[in-house]
Amino acid sequence: MIRKSVSSLMLAATLAITAFSGQVLAQAAESVEPFKVGTFAVNDTPFVGLVVRDDSLIVDLDAANRAMQMQWQYSDMEMPGDMVGLIEQYEYGLKYRLYELMNWLVAEDLLSSGTAYVHDVESVDIQAPIQYPSKIMNAAVNFYTHACEGCTPQQLAERTRQRQENRGVPYLFLKPTRGAVIGHGEDIIMPFGRDEIEYEVEMAIVFGRTGKYISSARAYDHVFGYMVAMDVSDRGGRPPGGYGSGQDWFVGKGHDTFAPHGPWIVPKEFYGDPMDRLHQITVIDGVTVQEAQAGDMIHNIPELIEYASSLITVFPGDVLQSGTSGGTGAGRVQRATGSGYLVDGENISASIEGIGTLTHTIVAERDVPDDLSGAQLPPTATYRDR
């Protein structure tokens, strides 16, 4: 009888320990609410955060996780210090920890700005989500309407038919990262004397896994998520003389502030297939100058990924931009403060439905140092007639 009682106690204890371990170690398989991720700052202190409740609240990820770990049923898990770290770890267990965190915040009714680690979106500095990608790969002329700026409907239909019959492979170029990448609300600087600056709204695909020769069929396996981007472009070209008389992609794409990114990243599981959902818009001072959906793309996103990864290995945090649609400055869309190229003082917003909106002010650079030798890029007006 005593032996039976002892055995029963041991069995009960074993079951209790097993159940306890399960409570501590088990992670959520899904999140009760969707979230986005971004990089923010409060009082000049940066942090990685979750964007929740229709983009109205920002949760300090590390601080919220430390608060949750104070509860006995949650095991300790260190949070990454930056966005690249989050992306690298996401598919290796971190995703489920973030689901668990979201579920706890909702269950405990902690998603309010009165909680120490939850902030109203208006009270934080929204920074570029990834600081900084190791590379930004951009698709050039990847929308039929952009390939035929200013065309009549008949011309566009004919040009589209011709291109569909001979799509070829995508055309990609690289854009600088640090210096070029800016976050929501930062000024876009028009370099001194460069007055043929254009806007281009684009979807940015953020890679989550390393890959080389990624087939289009496996492309989304390597995607972490999506954000809004602008490919700001200088159409002024290079002055005559010297080497090279064609397009200069460094001049056209490489200036400071010419790669706005953000305002945050939507993990792919909360967005869906961009080829079904993409809807991107650019508005300048209240005038809609660009609007397009995925059906206007010449090469779809999986094809772009296959092509890019056939040239170079992609790594977590790398960015691929899928191109822009018609309505750029080359199309001379009329608006209140001018037409075509950007003008000093204009306000520009780039939006993608389901992701968010980037908003920036255009600011012309007023002068340059007086000790330059003349080897610098000169103002466009010194060699171009209009």
C-alpha cells in the first residue's frame, strides 16, 4: 500500500514536471493579431519595435520581452539588437517568440500607450527599418506604363504587346545604402544645382534567408517581408567630355537621401502574395501622380528574385526593389507647384496598401564648399539647355 502510494506520488510529480516544462517551453504557433516590425527611437535611443493596432502603437520589443519574462511560465530569450539580427533569427525560432509576446500583450490587455514599453506612433522617431542593407538591388523599367511614359492609350497597348512578346530578362542596378537610405519624415535633398530630380514609388522585398540560384518556384521561401521604398533619381546626367557619354547610373541613383525606406516591414505571413495584392501610389502636394498594381509589372517578383540570385548571393536584410510605374517626372504629370521634376519645398508621399506610407519634404541644397577644384558634379544648368 505504501509502495503504491509512493509510486502514485512519483507518477503525479513526473506528470506535473512535464506539464510545467511544456508551459515554459512551448511557443505560440500563430499570433492573435498581425504586426509589423521597424526601427524607432525615443529620446534619441533607438530600438526595434512591433507595430500594432492599425499602425497606431509601437511596442519596444526588448523591454516588452523582459517584462513578459518576469512571469514564471515564460522562458528567457534574448531579443536582437537591430533589424538585421531580427531578420536573421526570425525563421529560426524568433518568429514564434514574437507570436508568444503578442499573445501575452493582448491577453493581459497591455496594448495601450499607458504601458511603459508601448508608445503612440506620433511620439516616436520612425527610422529606416534596416540600418543598413548590405545591398539594394533595383529593377529598372519593370512596369509597362513606365516603359511608355507619356504614351497615348493606343501607343501603350502596342508597346505592351511588343514587350510581352520579348520580355528578355530583368535589368537590375545597385543603389548605395548608408547615406542614401533614409527613414520616414527625413528630408530628400536635391543636390546643389541638380534640378531634374524624379520620384519613383516601389515595393521593397526584404530577404530573410541566404540564397544563390533561387528558382522562382522557391522565391518566397527566401523572403522575410515587404516595405515601401522610393527610388529617387537624378535625370540630369553627366556633363560632356571625358570618358563615357551614355547613362551614368551613379549620378542617376547614387546621391545621399535617394533611397527612402519604411516606414516599417510587414512580415510576409501578414501580407500575402504581392502579385495578388500590390497597390502603390505616389502623391505630391495632394496630387496623385502615380498609381499601379502588380498586373502592370513586366517581370514578377519571383522572377526578379531568380534573376538577382543568379548574379549574386542574397543575405538576410538585403533588399530588392520591384520597379516603378508610369507617372514619373518623365511623364510630366501636372501639379500645383510645377510639372515633371521635383521642386524645392514639395511634400511627397509614397504608399503601398497594407504596408504604410513614407512622407518626405523636398529640400534643395543651397550651396557647396568654396574650395572645390571643379572636379565635382556640376549643376545641370551649366551643360543642359531646356
